Amino acid sequence: MEDQTTNEMLNLRESVIFDNSIVSYEYVEFTPSTTTNFNNANQTIQIDVQATDSYFRPSHSYFYFEGSLVRDDNNNRYAANDQISLINNGVMYLFSSIQYSAGGNVMETLNNPGQTTSMLGYLSYPDDFNTSCGLTQCWSKDTTNNANSNEFLASPAVAADAAIAAGHFTPTKNPNYNQGFATRRSLLLDGDNDTIGNFSFIIPFSHVFGFSEYQKVMYNTKHTITFTRAGNHLAIHRSNNAQNGKVEFTRIAWRFPCVIPSTESKAQLMQIVKEKGSYPLHFSGRSDQHNTISPGVTFFDWRLSITSGIEKPRYILVGFQTDKIVTQLQNPAVFDHLNLERAYVQLNGMRYPKYDVGVNFAKNQYSILYKMMDDFKREYYGINNLIGGSQINLATYKSLYPILVFDVKNQDEQLRSGVVDMNLQFYFREGIPHNTHAYAVILSDRLFKLNSDGTNMKMVTY
């Protein structure tokens, strides 16, 4: 049997379609009731979007931050030649937790928002994100693990640049130069005395929460975001010659798209409410966990916990860090491979991957781990590698971003219900150093229902 079709260029009867279902699509700004907790560690900053007769679209909302980077000892501005800046994705490291609630339900909570959103960003953003819109959210990934913005070895750097321009100097590349650090530092410290240290950043809701996958409007629903402020040592990276810094927020806001449907569309939406039906609300939720690894061990067994009956794990991301969260001389936006030998996940007795993947970073034998990481963007987001890759190439996977990705989406039917027993097992070629931490990000299917009572829609769990 053979089906016939007509090429689009021959379809002269094709009708013209106009979308007039939306009258207005404007952003409305919501702010915390008080600003007193903006810069106090362990204090909460809450923003509420009250339930009203409005249609809001959380997936396209964003958080807006204004503030400044100043010296911690005297609140003064930094000098233009000081080697200090916010780290990559630094705004997220200024909070110890971020929680989103909708309709009275806690949808997602991140307890390590810095490391969690960094790992997801490295795996999902295209590489040219660093040189395009990434800097609007304090994103310009590191190229080395150094707080160094001098591209060439010379002292002073300004004199070297002038000599190069005049053709009287042969430059020597600085192996400690960090292009990402230099870009972020330039944004903050280049300029006159009135602008040095000041910033404004936009963090998309989708950068933080998987609930952004739900693209629909929500009617008469209360939305709440709760930030818990952390200290400053995680978000700032400096050289030995610079003084400790701190971030002073002056404004935090949540900007939300408010949708006004046309009269006809509003009538159709209200009819859905009046029908007293039940409608699925599905998204890939994000959660994270942290653990400290005992020094000297060569085997690490880590049991992860999730909400039984609600979360169905699909991917697990893991990153290790040694001496990254103690002082501002360190950079918690990059990770360490710890001479990993092999690793796997056990999910209710089933193992992922099924067969051992042996690696040896000292011999550059880690390409299979890299492929597991690189496959994530295609498998999770459906983006072909020919269209866009990740932020991580093979060399920087070893030196800066050795993120482990475990694909556990294909499960036996018995795993889809009941208690989920999940633990990770890691084997290392040498003892783990002191001050080593492990971070896990769990991406899970979450399913809610929107139930109508004839007047309002209420969100409930399945």
C-alpha cells in the first residue's frame, strides 16, 4: 500500500492561521515583604505570588538580582587590578537552599543550588552560551582552576599589552590564565568608581527548577519561592593578593508572566474548570544530596533517599570536590575526578550500567565516562550532537568537569512502584584526600493532578 502526499509548495489552498487567543502577555514583578534578610547568612527570603483571578506561567518566570561585590573588611570597592570575582554561576552559590511551592505543595527543593545548577548547566547549555547571553546570569565557565585574568606572562600586564600592540614584545601565554574568570571579573571591576563591583543578574526559573517543563498557565494558584541565604565564601574566587569579598544584595525580585486570554479563550478555560475534571501535571523534578567522604578510603558506598511513591528516578548526576568550599581561594564551580576507577548505581537490586566501566584518568582512559555524560543532552533534551554539544570537551572533562551521569530511566516494571532502594558505589585507585565532598543530582518523574471543584483548580499528588 502506498500513500500519496503533496509538496507544500504546491498546496495553494493552505489557509492562513492567526493566533488571537492571548490579549496580553506581560511580566509582573513580585518582591519580598522585607529586605532585612538579603545579606544575613541562614536567613530566609520569601517571595509570594498570591492566588488571584489571574493566569500565570511559572515556566517562563525569572529571578532578578541587583547588588555589589565589595571588600569584606571595610565595605570599600575593589581596585581595578584586584584579582577577584564571583565564580561561574555565582548567584546560586549565595544560597544554601531554594524551594518552590505551588498551590500549597512543595514542588522542588535544592539544598546545594550552586553545585546542582552548575552540573546541569555544564551538561545542557551549548558552548557558545559563554560568549552570548550566559553572562546575564553570571555564567562564563572556567578554563582553568585559577583566579587569574592575565593572559600573558608579563609584569605589569598593561605594559606587556602595550608592547605587544607596538610590535616590540613576543608574548608568552600564561598557563594559569582563566578566561571565564577574566570575563566575569571584567564585568564587575572594569569601569569607573561608580560602577566597580556593581551587578545585575537574571536567573531563569528553568535554570533552577524542573517544574519549568510544565509550559501551561496556572489559574488562581499561589506560588512561593524561598531562598535561604548562605555566606559569601562559596560564591567568590580570589587570588592570594586580594582581600576577602562579600556580596551585598540591594534588590531581589521574581518577575512572572501574566497572561490575559481573549474572551473566547477565557470562556473555554472556565468551562474546563466547571467540568470538575482531573488533569495530569507531569514534570521531571530535581533534588540533590550531599555527603562527605571519609579520607583515605578507596571505596565509597552512598545510599540516596527519595520520596517513595512520588519520585521515579530517571537520571543521577554525581560530582566530587576536594578543598573547594573552605575559603575564597578555592573554586566550587569545578570538580575533581579523584582517580576514580569504576562506579555504578544499584536501584532495587538492578545495576546501572550493567557491566563495569573501568577508567584510568592517569592514562587518559575515561572516554566512556565522557560519552555517558555527552549522551545526556541528546537523551534527556532530545538535542542532536550535530546541532549543539555540551560545555565540556574531552580534556576539560578530566581537568575541570568530570561529572558522572547514570542513565536509569529504563527500569523493570517492579521498580516503578513501591519503595525505591537506591545506592551508589564508587571505587578509587588511591585514598580519598581530606575535605572531599560528593554531590548528587536526581532527576525524577513527578506526577500531580489538577482537580477542579467547579470553581477552582487544586493541585494534588497521585
